[in-house]
Amino acid sequence: MVPARYVFAVLGSIGFAIIYGLKVNLSVAIVAMVNHTALAQSGSRHAGAVYHAVDSPAAAAAAPACAPDPDKPPERLEDGPFEWSETTQGYILASYFWGYLVTQLPGGRMAELLSAKWVMLAAVLVNAVCTLLTPPAAALHAGALLAMRVGEGLGAGLTFPAMHVMISKWAPPDERSVLSSIIYAGTALGTVVSMLLSGVLADVLGWASVFYVMGGLSLVWCALWCALVADSPAQLRGISESERDYIEQALGHAPGLGGQCARREDPPPVPWKSVWTSGPFWAILIAHFCSNFGWYMLLIELPTYMRHILQFSIKENAGLSALPFLLMWLFSIILGRFCEWTKKENYLSVSSSRKISTLLASLIPAICLVGVSFVGCNRPLVVMLMSVAVMSVGGMFSGFISNHIDIAPNYAGTLMAITNTFATIPGFVVPVFVGQLTDGNQTMSAWRKVFLTAVGLYICEAAIYVLLGSGEEQKWNKKKSEEQLEEDKMIDN
């Protein structure tokens, strides 16, 4: 029989796969939605760019883009119905994060005070409905499509805080890294499946099918989540008594009480001053912000770079853009298991494990993006470097992403909400930033500025997290007694 905590982890992973799949499907489908001929005729310079054959990285960097592969017949790109400029496309892609930013903190507190299970369900359900409404919204007006993307972002903003709360109740400390890696690796798996499926659906059935098929399939998960998952082991019917007692004892709860020290009707107040003056908390926040700039740049803009600069067809684009995220999914799970092993064998402390994972997730992508910036049109080498970069980012799940629960399990949802709110800013900055740099200027020099900006932030992430990060539970995580709270009020007064 599969342990209930792993059923929860797998369904959580699929939930994140859905959220990220519905996030990135537009990045692929938009290539088939745009009327490239109309844009060229209206004077968009990049649509009519002349591609020059180049023989060296230096020459390639000076060219607008790579020369098409002479061994392949030229691709006939089917025009879509929408005349959206690069800037407009950037705003449409960025609008998702406007909604995502709003619901982080409310989602964290709702999950802690009410029910993380139902908050997570609401997040996926909202995304599914908005995805199903995307084709008619796009046909109505670009503003209506933008509203659907904002709606998806509002739902998705609830997911990480809600899942952090559930992990704090379901994952024994010795299994925290591996369960977190399984769950959050769903973000990479969803990206892989979405990019591949979106490319095939757009090519075979048309761009609208991307949203109808993926939105419909998401509703199946909602039914499974309702039936098979509960907020805590004590609330789940069918869990074995031995597993429930094992989890509760590992978390420091009396067996069979379901963690009454953290009852929903008596939630611990958030020690805001202690949070904002905590070095380990700031290490997570800064690492999360810096990492997400590179993460969102790769997640959202990689298909555009592959299409416009490397000249891959839409079918090749979907497959090659998905490959790095498949590697990321595998790498994050393997690394999570390795981190758990090193801690059980006392080879590494929690702090060391988190720092090593975060260093892998920052320095390796930085090195790879420097390489991509200067190797020119060497397509196999660029694909390899991009694949290694994205794969290595998966180290964040065993690194700073899991660190909230280490330092303050009682406030895991709130802390995740805070850091993810700041980390969402790159989500709406990156598409606009890239759109402004590349609108009418789809050149390697423009993209080099994008890549090197991400490199600088990755280096900042590594330095700050190594200096301030910690895997130790902080003193302010302990819930104060009523007498202590009364004493604090008297001191404050």
C-alpha cells in the first residue's frame, strides 16, 4: 500500500504541474496566435529581418539572428488572427503575474487559519476555468485575454503558501527535502508536458485546442484531490494508524491528537518584528527574488529565443524548450533524495544541505548563461548550456524553497507568501523587459543583455544566501503562551 503522505506528494506534484502547465501554455501557443504577416506589413522590423550566414561566435553576435539550417526546408509559419506587437505580447504574458502578486499573503494566512487543502483546490479550479475561457476572451479583445491571465495568476498565487502549510503538517523532518522536491518538481514536469502538448495541439488542432484540452484535463485532478487528500494525517480517512502516529511523533505532536498544538481555532500570531529582523528570512527572500528572475526568463522567454534567434521551427521549439525542464524534474527529485541521505547519515547539516543546493541552483545557471551569451549560433552547444542551466535551477526546491519550513514551521505559509510576493516581481518585469529590448530588435546583442542581467542576480543570490542562510529553527517560531503574550503587551505599552 502506498503511504498516504506519498499519495499527497504525488497529487501535490500534479497540482503544480497543472498550475505551471497552464502558466506556460500561452508562451507556446502565442506563436501560433499572432499574425506574423500583418506585423511584417505594418513595419515590425524583426518580422522582416534579413538573416546573415555567420561562421564564428563573434560574427554571430553582430548578426540579427542565426541563419536558418540549410539542410531543412523553410518553415511555413501559419498566421494566427491577432496583430499583437512584441510589446503587447510582453504585457499579455506579464499580466499573469499581476494577479499572482495579489493573493500571496491572503493565501498564506487563509491556508494557516482555515484549510490549505481547499485553498489549493480553489487555485487549480480558478486556473482551469480561466484557461477554458481563454479562446473566447482572446477573440473578444486583447484586454479580455489579459483579464483571464490575471485571473489565472490570482488563483496560482494561492498555491505555494497553501502547499507549504500542508508540507509542514505531512512531512516528517527527515523526509522534508524529498517530499518537497517531489511536490515542487511538478512545476518542471508541468512545463515539459505543457510545452510538448501545446506545440502538438497548436500544430494539429489549432491554437484554441491548447486551452480547451488542458483546461478540461485539469478538472479531473480537482476530483482526485477532494477524495484522496486532507489537511493533516489526523483528518484523512483510510490512513494507517502506524503512519499517522509516525508523522505526528516526528513533528512533535502527541500521537492521535492531530497536532493540537496548532489547531486552526487557535492559530499562532505572526511575530512580524522577529520575521523582518531575521537574517535567515532575508536570505530566503533575496535568494527567491534573484532566482526567480532567471527562472521566469527561462520559463517564459526560452521559446521566443529558440524561435527568433536560433531559428527552430514551432515543432522543434516545443520539444527543445521542454527538454531542459524534463532534466530539471529528474535532477530536483534526485537531489532531494541525496540531501535526505546526507542528513540521515550526518554527512551534512540542514544548513549545509540548503546552501549547497542553492549554490547549485545559482552558480551553474550563471556560468551557462555566460556561455550562451558568447557561443553564437552553435545550436547544439546552446541547447546543451540551456538544458544544464534549467536543470540546475531545480536545486532551489531542496535549497531555499524548503527553508521556510526549517526556520519556522508554524508560519511556513506566511513566510512563503512574503518571499514569493517579492519573487513574483520578476515575473511581470521579465516579459516587459525582454519585450522592450527585443521589439524590432531580435538580435543576439539584445538577448545578451537579458542573459547577463540574470547572471548578475544569480551571483547575488549565491553570495547573500551563503552569508545569511540557516537551516535551524528560529526562536521566534515557538508559540508563546498567553502569559508571555500578556507580558509582551505590557512591555510594549
